[in-house]
Amino acid sequence: MANSLTAASPTYWSKNAGRKFYKTTIFKSICDFSEEANLGDGRIAERPYRSDVVAEDYTKGTALTAQDLTYTSDQLTLDQQYSLLMYVDDIDKLQNKYNTVRLWSEEAGQRIGVKFDAKVLYESINATSTVDASNLGGTSGEGITLTTSNIAQVFGEINEALDNYDVPEEERFTTLSPVMYNYLWQFIGGKESMLGDKTGETGMIGRYGGLKLFKSNNVCSEARWTPADNPSNTATITIEGITFTFVSTIGTTAGNILQTTSLAVTIDNLVALINAGGVGDETNYVSLSTANKRTVQNWVAVDGTTYFLVRFKGVANPTVASSEVLDTWDAKWEYQNILAGRKNAISAAIQTNGDMGIIDTQMASTVSAGKRGTNVMPLLVGGVKTFNQGKNELVRVKVRTDS
């Protein structure tokens, strides 16, 4: 017997489309927005910093030499502009069970907010003080391998760095990536009471070591590729799923990098492609796909002549690989840049303001373009700046991602 009854079984659609989760943004909790009021129009907020004067001994009747007084320009520029374009046809509006425009507009606002938050957390790179493996008995510059035995010392080192610049204790904070939070949680034995009371500040999970704790999966990370020599023809490296191929003849394949006779020049070409947002000159490096361009816009490449370093805004645990065994991505150079310091050390300003808070969303009919539908385009215009003094109030903590 072979029954065939499936056609009699109805399909019922859920009342809700599938849920999505987004990274928690903490920039509103840790940034100073005092310059924002001055930027209802314009593009730049100027906050010059002053030279230091030094107290010296004075001898009665003996003239002192006047100390030079100098102001130095220091500017917050509204140079961050984030947007995306979505189109929904009128037929889909009529026939879709769900409110497609609303659902994707809400997601767009979340994605743009996360991108701005990643820019803020990238300011760890500008910190005057660094806590790395050398503070815990290791090698200078390398990342810390976290354990339950050293996590408390990391907090002590952060506080010492801030003490050295007289940062007020009551204003101190640190971000916690998931791996850092995990080791702290194990160290305190899961006793949430040891983290104290939480406030209403977004992302705050308590206090430890006198520091307010903000948990974030949006921290900056970096990785270093050190080739043994100039890559061979067709050798590849893969970063966050994007393949870059070194070739002796450039061709037209996305991500091709001209492999010259000089390692330094080859690295120059790789750095140039990434820092151009994946847009190639088609002579020394070939443009990436549209999707991959959107990814590398959140990267910053650094040319080390004999090595290549890439930083990732908003990626806590990057994935990297190389086709040549001797061209290494060494784990000691792959770490998260955890941001710690004084609240309000980083300044931010957002010029857009709409129904979704920091995002201004506009919708327009596409009839004039011959399509019955709506274009939806959100926009954020803002800027992030760690002014001169603020750099002394920040600490960069290097935590190995393989912790």
C-alpha cells in the first residue's frame, strides 16, 4: 500500500516572521555627547588643547623666564555617514503576510547603530596606555592569554594605568568581550552579587575592581600575517571568508593581488585594496564583490613592510588562514583590543535625528523610475573623536582570541 496524503495537510503561517538578535550597543553609555548641541549645522567641533605649564622654584628679586603658552587644534569631524538602500514593490506590500518595510527598516536601524558603536570601540587603538602580555610576565606587544588565575591581575593593571594619569576612580569603566566576561565569571564563581548593582546604562552588567563593566560582542580585534617570503603565484590568504589570491598576472578575478618581485610592494597592494574599501585599481589589485566590499569597509589594514596587519571593527573573533604553511597568522598577534578607561573620554556627535532616534529614514515612491514601489533609505551622520586629553584616559587591553 502506498498512501499519498500530503496534499491534504494544510500549511499554517506564523503570526510573526523569524526573530533576529543584534549586538548590544554601548556607545551612548560611555561617550561624551556635549559637542553635539553645537553641531545642529556645520561639520567640525574645535576643542583646542593647551600646552602644560610647570611649577618652578622662585627666588625673591630674580626674574623668571616666561613659559610658552600654546593652543593646538583638535577637531571632532562629522565624517561618518552610514546608509543602505532597500526597495519593496507594491505588489509585495499587498501580498506579503508581514510588514516587510517595517521589519527591514527596524533591522537597518539596528545595523547602522552597531556600525557606529564599532567605530567608538575602535578608539581603543588611540589609547595612550596598553596592557598586554608584558604586564603579566610575557612578551611586550603580544596578547594576553586569559585564565581564571590572571583575570584579576588584568583589572589591576587597568587601574594602575589609569592611576598613572590621575583618572578619577568613580568614572572608570571597561568593556568585556564574551571571552573576558567568561573568565571573570569563572573567577568569581558565578556569584553575581560580587558584580554589585546594575544601573540603567545600556550594556552595563555591574562593577568589578572599581570599574563599571559593559559587556560587548562588538569590540575591535586584529590579526597579523607574516609571510616567510614573497607569496608564490596563486597563493592565497583568507580573511573572514574573503579570499585574496596573489598572482603574477593580474587578471580579472575578484580579490586578485599582483604578486611583484618585492614582498614589500606585494603587501602594499594588499593594504591598498582593503583600505580602498575593496575597490580595485584593476592593475595592481582587483575589486571585490559588492558583498565583500561591504565587509572590508569595516577593516583597517596596516602596512608593516615585512608583515600585514588587519584590524576589524566590530569583530571579536576573526577567522584567518593562509595556503602556504610558512606564511603564518601567529596566534600571539591575533587579539581583541578591549577598551577601558574613563567614561566620556571619547567624544561623539550625531547630526541625524528621526523617528528611530539617531537614524533619519526617508521613503519615496519609485513610480518616476517606472516601478510601483518604495525606496527606503536610512541615514546616520556623525563623528567620533578621542581628543588629546582623552587619549590619556583610555587603556587598550590586548586579549588573545584563542584564550
